[in-house]
Amino acid sequence: MSAYYLGIDVGSGSVRAGVFDGAGRCLAQRACAIAQFRPAAAFVEQSSDDIWRACVQAVNEALDAAAIARESVRAIGFDATCSLVAVGADGAPVSVSPTDDDAQNIIMWMDHRATAEAETIAATGHEALRYIGGQVSPELELPKLLWLARNRPDQYERAAMFLDLADYMVARAVGALDSDKTPGKSVCTQVCKWLYLAHEKRWPTDLLADIGLESLLDKPRMTGPIREPGAPAGHLTPAVAEAFGLRGDVVVATGLIDAHAGALGMLGDDPEAGLAVIAGTSTCHIAFSRAPCFVPGVWGPYWGAVLPDGWINEGGQSAVGALIDHVIADSAAGTALMAEADARGMSHFDVLNARLDAMEAEHGAPTLTRDVHVLDYHHGNRSPLADATLTGAFTGLTLGTRIDDLAVRYLATLQAVSYGTRHIIEALNDNGHAVTRLRVCGGILKNERWLTETADAIGLPLEVPAETETVLLGSAMLAVTAAGDVPDLRAAAARMSRTARVVEPRDERRSFHDAKYRVYRALHADSVGYRDIMASADI
């Protein structure tokens, strides 16, 4: 009987499950929406029970659609956003919310309530901070935990365990949330989001003491084994096996953060040669190296966070797809755009792209955005400036309310998020990397205009994967490895990922984008100057 593998991805807005064969081909995938709660400004929460419900539904729908014998599924891999889950001694949810609702027990990665706590940790200047680019983002777990300890000590003390979401999913699948067990965790989550020093196999305990979180490691169920991604974590519990409709001997792999699963899904047989760009709601950039590279403002170097025998650096942009959606929704032409898209049975992005094609044919390319510029820091800058307090900017706005006016602002936004990636690549290459091509996945693959603008704006070729669901594929690679059907993750990546085509930058547009990139960098410098001017005001 053929062997199959499940990849399960917990994203910001849905849980997706994909069924893969051993060659990396996706037979079927299904998604189920999950809720977000926003009880206050900068607060974004979720529910672990809601996510698990969606997981069960997505798995069953994907297996039904794949039309395979369910007993042929050998293993499952999980990935998830780097969100913080709080549970009690019995594994039940514990609130992290000002609402005190226990259902709201996850602080999402995009939650920025812990900005002050991130600054507190950064002010220590601890040596461990070298391994996160010298700065601390409120998207990491320690600032979130410090916020809870300071502002809601009752919730902090009630929780028997705090887990990254990927580790929670694995623990729930194998029954490690039971009160007599201690869940294992992934090197990926712990080194990337918790400041665990994987290359030395130790916690920076003096840092935890300095910031008042020494009690974190005193919680008896916080000290479970830390395993390499793809290592077997256990087998499905009988209850979970029944819910999934699978055998009880299905192996569950140690998981990954979702962006890192996407990087794994794109690696191929030469991981160190390119930059993995996982572009969706936010964008993550993962660069592999055999030796550690210290890049100011870029997270890492992290040992073993994806592959067990190498380092990664991780850049990121906090709002990319989210910013593109915001620009459209915020426009007076947004309603008309959606109505036209519905009437024509098209994606609203396809409508905008078609308008841009027509305008460029009439007015000449690439001049449409000559005087329209965007600074994409609407949700701060994750890399390489590492400043969550920064804000975005538009220049060149007019009173135009037509769809064509929106199309130009949309194009300028695509270019801006591409310049953000270009800035990160410059930082990487200035500090030991040699990025010469990009491997892309995520929502960007559904938008050809976004792909071409990215190649042109950065000036590097983009490799488009044959399997577009690369995050799910990365989780399936975890499953194949945990089942013992390949020697290791490098072998899984080489066997299961392929490039379908390459999008080359257009040389005739290079000078235009070089000029706009200079404007992009100047917008940031100018905006900092505006902040300084206002700081000096007597108010």
C-alpha cells in the first residue's frame, strides 16, 4: 500500500491540512477558518480550542478529498504561527486576555501589547541578544510573558505551561498536555522566539533572572525535552486518532514555525544558495549558512532552527499582505472594485492588475508610480531597523477616487513591500551572506504582478516552486522524516521540492527602481526627523 503524510499549518486566519505522497505531491488540501479577538488596541488573541476544532475539520475534509485509504497515512507534521498559548495543569485553556475569558488563551504573534517589555529586555544588553539581531521584538515570547507577569500576574500564575502554538498542537496530538506529562518542544520555536541558545544547549538563566522571569523555568512542566524539527514526538492518542479517522500508530513529528516550514518546503538540494521568502499576511525571510552570521536588526543566527546541522538568519516584515489589503479596503474606490470583481467573476487583484496593464500600455511603463511612494511601516519595522514603533507613509496622494487611482496606490504598495525585502537582503549581504536569488512562497504566488514587481524592485531572480503549498509541504517533510522514510530533513527537502519556473528581473526597469528605492529609504529618514521635531515641541 502507498504511504501518505499529513501536513497541518495553523496560520493567522485558518488551519489548513494537506495530504502528500512521498515525492512531495499534494493530493488534496482543505482549510477551516479560525477566529481572532481584539479586546484592545494592539491586542490580538485566539483560542486553542477553536484552532483544534478547525484542525479536526480540515484534516477530515482533506482526507476525504484525497480519496485515499486512511490507514495508509504514516505520519503527521505540524507548523504554526509563533503565538503564545497558556494552559492549566489539566491542559485546559487559561486566559491571557483583559476579558478574563479562558477561551482567549493565545497571544498572537502580531499582538504588540508587550512593546515596553521588549524595550526592557533589550536594555539589558545581554549576550544572548546577539542571536536575535541585537534588538527585541514584541512578537517574541519573552516580552509577552513579561507583560503577563507584570500586568496579569494572576493569569501568569494560573498557567501551568506556556507553549508556542506549534508545540501545543504536537502536544495535544500526542497527549502530552495530560497533568502527569511534560510536553516536548521544538528547537525551532525555542531558539527563534524564546532566546534558547541551541548551539550551547542552554537557557540564558541570568537574563531570565534579570528581567524577573526566573520563575518561568521553575514551573515543573516547562522543562520538557527540546527536539530537532522532524524528530518523532510520539503517536496519536486514541481520542485524536478517532477524531482524525486515522490509526493510533501514526507518528507525530516535532514541529516548526509556519514560515520556517515554508523555507523547508523550498530548500531543494542547495539550501545555502538562496533566500527563502515566505510572503503572506506578513513576510519572513530565511537565509541558511554553515557558519553563524551576525546581522544587526535581523534575528539569529539560530542553530538548528530548520536543519539540524546549520544556522539561519530570519528577517521579516510585519505587514505585507495585510498592508496590501488595508490599502484597498481604505480606499474610496474599494467598494466599486469589489463590485466589479464580483460582476466579472474575478479576483479583485486580477481586476487591479488588468487596469495596470492597460494604463502602462497607454502611459508607458514603469512610470505610473514615479510620484507615488509608500513607506510600508504601518505595523512597525521588524527587520532590519527592528523598531515596532515606526509608522507608514504615503506621498503623491490626490483626490482621485476611481479604481485606476486605487490601482496606482496598490502598485506603489507592491513596490514598497518589495523594497522592504531589498533592505533586508542588503543587511544580510553586508554581514556574511551572499544572497543571489530568491525562493518564494505564500500568497505572492497567486499574484503574478506581485511576483514581477518583486523581481524588478530587488533586481534578483525569483524561483517559483512546483508545489505552491510550500508551508504544508514543509510540514509533510517533517512527517516523512519522523516516520523514518528518509534519513533526515536535508534528504526530505532534496527529494520533495522542485522549482517550476524562474521570474527574472527586467534590466530596463533597474534605474527606475534604484531611484524609487532611494526615495523609500529617504522616507524613513524624513519620518524620523518629523518625530524628532514633534518631540521637541512644548506640549
